[in-house]
Amino acid sequence: MNLDFIRDPRYGVLSLSETIINFPNRFGTLSTMSNPDGTPLWGEEGINQTTVLVDIKNRGQINIIPPSPRGAPVPKQTADSRDLRAFPTFRHALGDDILADSFQNVRALGSTNDLDAFEMRLYERMDDLNIKQWQTTEYLRWAALRGDVLMPGGSVLYNVYDLTGETQKTVQWDLNATGGDPIQDAADEILDYAQLNAFGEPITGYAVFCSPGFHSALRKNDEFRTAFKYFAGQINPNRESLRRPFEFKDLWFFRELGRASYMNQDGTRTQSLFIPDNEAIAIPLGTRQTFRTYYAPADYIETVNTIGQRLYAKTDVMKFNRGIEIETISQQLNMVLKPRLVIRCTIKP
């Protein structure tokens, strides 16, 4: 079999990157969720640099400073500016290989074309790498909701609440109460806070992503179940499962089981829950400049000074033509630009 396909345009970095991106997404609540108007919840933007310049405002928000043409007048800094910083994007790379031995005595089904067999294996490996890259981005976005910007390996580079001099808003849900309307009280606290702190950002609702423990406590609350006692709608917790998203007290509730594991240097694995058990995270819907991922170009000659994209893939022939090396790279930075609008929810002891 001839492995000298590097000059074939189908296997260049741009063509392979387009192919791997077109595989269906299999994971990611935040990455696949849309606002009520159909726009993506988490915005994505390509940049032609490897750093993002931000302006930290006193009003608890982070503003991205766009590049300006060389020679043009320099935009003036606003009077209420707190700090000006450049944050790096991080490279998340993962590779694989296809050995020549895997093609020995193997041909594509119904064909004598070896290239078809190679393509099938190539795209299978790329599909697997794409899933892992997709899961990595999802994990980084959940961390960003806590205010953490993570470096490869899971260590925290910085926390946006520390940068803005604020503490994340926390709402305690008295789900063990036997009287009153504790869920309405918590919902009002969330929605009132959002209305007072939106600062012009359009908010059409709030989604509450619940850990299994928080979701179970909500479902077992007496006032919650009583509210549906004579309810004839589509979802009734006294009869149906609440695993699907449902609306209650002007909030949308989601059960989130997401978790990710990563390999430590000693070979052991550490698992991290997207949401700590017995907690929930409330985020605004309908916003335009709250959640953002910036993609920078990969460190390839072909991508220098180009606009970055979500994922790059490239192949190379091993020494002595013993196989093919594959690698994928995503150079990204995930941020919450209006961190005060993301609310932590806990169960009152």
C-alpha cells in the first residue's frame, strides 16, 4: 500500500479539519443548547492571535477589546475601567496513529481499493478524537461557569470573580422547609437579582442545571409536589419522570449528569463532576455577550495569521513508512464575560 498521500489535498490540515468538525456532536449540554430565539447559548469566535485582550470593568463584567487597524486612531479607555489584561488561549492537543500492519490482508468492504480502507480507519480515529476534544471544551465551559479558566491538566489559571473583585452570587434553596413557598422565594431571588444586574443585556429567562442530589431534593419537596396535585399539564411529577427539562416558577430546570475524567502524571485518573452534588447552577438565557469561546490558530505553517477555528486535524507519515500519525489541536479560551449573571444554587441545611 502506498502511504505517500501527504500531497493529496484531501489530507491537508484544512480539509481534514473540516471533515472532523462535520462529525455529529455527541456530548455537551452547554455546547449544544440554544437560547429561546434559536441562537447558540455559548457563542464562538475565531481570532487571528493567540491572546485575548480584555478590559475588566468595575461593574462586574469583562469587555473584549477588538483589534484596530495599524495607523488608525487608538480607541480611548473608558473612565470606569478597572484593569487591562491579555489572556492566553491554550492548546489542547491529542493524537493517534494507524500502523501499516493494520492494513495487511485487509481491503474495503466490496472493493479492492486500499485507500477506501485507509479512509475508513482514518475517519474512525478522527471521530474518536473529535469526541474527546468536544468533551474537553464542554468541561472547560462548565468550569468557566464557576469563574475558573483552566489550563491543560485542570489547574486554574485565574478566577474571573477574583479579577472583578466580586464573589459569585449564591442562592440557598430551603427545600427541606415544610411550609411557605421556598421554591418561589428562591426563584424570585434569582430573577430579581438578574433584573437588577443585567445592565442592558437581554435576558429572556433562566435555566437551572441541577446535580442529581439537588434535582432529587427539588422533586421531593412537599410544596413542589402539592403544586401539581390537580395539575393536568404535560408534565406532572406525581406521575411522570422529570428527567426532561421542565418549567416551574418561571425557571427552566435541567438534570445534569455531566462528568469528565483526565489522566494524572502518575497514570491514575481523576473524575470531575460538572456540577458538585447537591448543588445547581443558574444561567441567563437570551444573552448576546455573556458566554464566549475564542479559538486561535493552531501552530501549523498553514494556519499562521489565519482566523482560528474550533478544531484542526493533520496527518504525517511515520519514519520508514510504518504508518500514519494523526493529531488534533484546539487552541481555545472559554470565558463568562458577565460573571455576575451566573448564580450558584445550594440546598439550605
